[in-house]
Amino acid sequence: METATAGLADELARWATELEPSEDDLALAHRSLLDTVAVMFAARAHPLAGLFGQLTEAGRWTALAHVLDYDDLHLPSTTHISAVCVPVALSSGAGGADSERAYLAGAGVMARLGTALGWRHYSAGWHATCTAGAPAAAATAAIVRGLGADATARAIALAIPAAGGVQRAFGTAAKSLQVAFAAEAGVRAAALADAGASADPLALEQWMELVGGDASALVGGDAEASSPDTPAVPGGLAIKPFPCCYALQRPIAALQSLEPVPIDRVRRIGVRTPGASLAPLIHHSPATGLEGKFSLEYGIAAALLDGRPGFDSFSDAAVQRPDAARLMRAVEVAATDGGDHLLTGGVEIEIDTEDGTVRAVLTLPPGAPERPTTDGELRAKLEVCAGPEADQIAELSFESAAAWLRSSLAV
């Protein structure tokens, strides 16, 4: 039985089912598709890829999209939107405009819901890609199925029991797996809603209160969730230039501005940045490649040792290099107050060597929405991820991508 009281799930479901994408929305969807598919293809040889065969197709593709930590990010919500919504749209859909619109609808739900969860939710230790991702995956799959607003709201509510995930998973297999679980839960919830399963959409409000979100920010006639005039994904998406946590993109990019530093002459590396931008960097003495992706100390060491850190920079062997260990010990971090997102303020890096001191300062890394990735930069990323297959990926659409992935990622 449907509840007669409209709430957040109803607002989000109505917005999603009525979405008419703009040209800018469609351009974002196409760019996100190419970026996500390329990252999935690059991850096919990852050491954890064998585990992903235990998952459904939606879960497997989501885990591949996320395991390298090379996937895009929605900064206001601190969520990896496309790693969830692209695989769900492709694996669930008939392709073409239906899947593209489903991606944008799910991405919009994830952006709005994650923003309502807020920085307090993220800084408390929740993995917002999972918590916002399960309801968003439900919305994505519901739109693919052609469900109406009532059924889509029930699908969102049915995904709530799986809307969990914590940051202690960062640096382990559990990080990509818990995002995959969120995607699978959303697909399952949409199927159950389509089959007639009942649920109270107000469960979303109750859950939001439990996990520290603010549902009232998105409910009502003037709420952004209700407006057809805002972009499908308010704030846009950040595309990563380096295969690691987004919190490392700025310090690594800052070091790119320096001339090569003689590693054996480094004595101290001082880093000054807001504490908020350090929140996910929980590994200070990493021992594995996965841990290195969430270590400020190692990110700086890799940038100094490798110039432009790539996939090989985040292997276990690379993290365990003696030179990396020495550079990590040289890092001193001064976390300043203030801020409520990963790009709060800026980063200042001061490197003392036997020959003097060099400094790097940066506010926006390449790929940030205010410093967007160019077509040429995206093409270069496709080539890094896919080599000779970059040409094929560059020609993909939402209509053709699922078949290409089933062929290219066959297990």
C-alpha cells in the first residue's frame, strides 16, 4: 500500500521519472560513460578482479569501475557517482536513450541525496558512495524498467537496508566490494518494486535522521530535487588525472609544477592544508598498493619518485620501495581548521633539500569542475587505461557500451 504522505523518496522519484535531460546533461553523461568504461577496462587485470566474478554483472562492473580509484567524483556529495550509475544503467537496460536517461536520473538522485547527507555524514566515517549509492542505483534501475514515480519511490525505500558502507574499508578489497553491494542492492530493489513489493517511502527520512543527514533540505516545492531547471548533476563531476583517492589529486598535481627534485637530497617535506581535505587519507605507513591510494605520505613520495604517478605507482612493490619509505618519513603535515569538502582551501608543500627550499601551492587540481578536463586530456586518459582499445571506447554510446563490455570483460 502506498503512503499518502509525500516525502524525500517521493520528491526524488518524481524528479527522476520526469527528467528531460538538457544538452549539457547529455554531454556530461557521454563524458562519464567514456571515462567509466575506460577505467573498468583498465581494472580487468587488477589482482582483485578474480574476486569480482562472485558478483552479479552490475556488481562486477561497479567493482571494476571503483577498484582503481580512478573514477569520477561529485564533490558536493563526496560520492563516486558514475562508478555506481553507469554500470547499473548499462547492465539493467535496453541501451540507448533509456540507459542514458536512467544514468542521469540515478546520478541526480545520488548527487542530491549525498549532498543532503552532507559533510557531517562523511566526516563521521560513512562511505557516502555506498550510502547514497544504493538508493541511487535503485532509481537508475527503476527508470530503466520504466517504473512510475510511486514504484520508483518504493524501490528507493527497498534499497535503504543496504545503504551502508564505512571508510575503514579504504585500502582494502572491501572498499570496491561495498560499492558493488550498493549497486546490486539497488538493482534488486527495483526488480522487487516492479514485482509489486510494498515499502514505505518515508523510510528514507527515518534513515537520513539515523545517519546524520538533513532530509528537509530536499523536500518541498522550492527544493532542488523538485526543480526541472537545475542540471541533472548540480556542481558537475570531477575527473581524476591520477589513479588514487581524490584527496591526493591536489597535492600530487601541486608537485607537478616543480622541477624534478633530487630525491637523495630531500630532508623535509612540509604539507599545510585544511583538515577536511585529509579525511579519507587514513593510511600513514602504507604497506600495500591499495593502502597507498589513501596515504598523503605515499602520494607525495610517488609524485617525487615517479613524476606522474600511474597504475604501477600503486602496486605493493612500489609502495614498499626503500626510497618511498624514506620520503614518507620526511613528510610533516599541518592540518588547518575549517572546510567541509575535499577541495576546501588549498595545499602548500614545502620541500627542504640540501640545496635549499622549493614550494608548491595549488587550489584546484586538473579535472575539478572549475578546471574541467579537456577533450584531449580525456582522450589521453582513455589511452592510459585502454591502449589500442582507446579508439573503440571513444566511439561507444549508451546503446553500444553494454555489449562491448560483455565481450571485453568476459570472465
